[in-house]
Amino acid sequence: MKKLAMTIVALGFAFTVTAPAMAVPLDVGDVYVGGGFFGDVLSDDFDPATGMGTFNFNIGFLALQGQFDADPMLSYTLMVTNPTAGFLAFTVILSTPIAPTITGSNAVSSTFGGGTSALLDAGSPGVGIIPTGPFVQMSDVGEGGIFTNMGVDLGGPFAGVGVVPIPLSSSGILSGPLAGGPGWDTLKVTTGFVLSGSDTAILEGSASINAVPEPATLLILGSGLMGLGALSRRKGRRKES
């Protein structure tokens, strides 16, 4: 944690008092229920020095927690119980600042499901969720408030009876629309779906961006691996002889 230094002069003597810097509260998202705004998602431990933080939002029938990194990376676990007897829409929009801003070629990836992800039937004839958009989880990158889809959206409709596990799905690694970015400053993940009445959905997801090595770096790495392979083969032949 960063330290805050203060110099105090008293009785002709100067001495320094060092105190830990306070974490900076950060608004990292919004929650919408039934199409209406329901509350802000805040991080109380965001550290500007590292760009890292966690968040926790709980309103009884909706509990959300996760972590983020300005590197950037964002992951979350969302548990929702529909408090009504009919279908109800839920939307959670999360974002993290990117520092330093991203330019050039980058690899983007996302995951959805797996872990504790499941649908829980409350006893009605089946349980299901339907995406409010093309997918349940959609990932975007933005600059100055203008966002571009990253091309790694995941999660279709899910339905069943009793306990319905949601398997892990991954976008893999894509260069996508981030190749040659002008200076992305925000990573955003939107999770939106309609949930059947009185039922529960537990969802896990993540999104991240990583720089793609330059061609020269890849060439050096490839040459090094080829050299190690050749050395290993020569050692093997010496042992046989």
C-alpha cells in the first residue's frame, strides 16, 4: 500500500510522520431489475497505485461480488432469486478502468459458467433464463465513453428441471476488434437475462485483455524453443551411443 508522508515542524525540529494512504471508493457498475435502476456497485478498496479492487453488492434477492484489475481483468459471481411469480429481467453492468490505456494488437478472452454456476428450480414447472441481448454475458472495450464489442460474448438460453448446472464456456483467445486500438480506457462486462418466477440463478463470468507479443518477440521465442529441442535431441543421441 502506498504511504503518505507529512513533515511536521515543532519546537524548531522537523520530523516526518508516515501514514498509510486511504483506499479510494470507486463506482464500478450498476444493477437494474425489471428494467429500472436498482443501485450502484461500489468498490471500497480500490487502490489507484495497483489498479486493483473488489466489489460486493447485496440487496437480499440479488448478491454480487467480484474483483477487477486495471491490467485489465474483471471477474464476478452473481446470485439472483426472482422475488416474483412471473418472469423478471436482471441486468448488471460492470466496468474497470484500463491503465495504461491500450493500443496496438491485443488478445481478448472471456469465460462464463462453470464453478458454482447453476439454475435452481423453486418447484414451479422448470427453471430457465433467456438472454436480454444476443448473449447473457457481453464484453466491450471503450474510449471516452464510446464502446466496441470485443467479439467474445457467451451464454445462450438455459433451462431444465431441478438443479441445472451451467457448464463452463470460454471464448478462447482472439485478436478481434482490439487490433490497432486507438487507446482503450475502459473494460465493460454486461450480464443481462430474464429469469423464471421464484427461481434462482447463480452465474460466474470474467473478461480480460492481454497484449499480443510483437512478431520479432515471437520469432525469438520460437527460435529459442527450437534450439532447446535440438539440444535435447543431441543429448539423447549421445546417451544412446
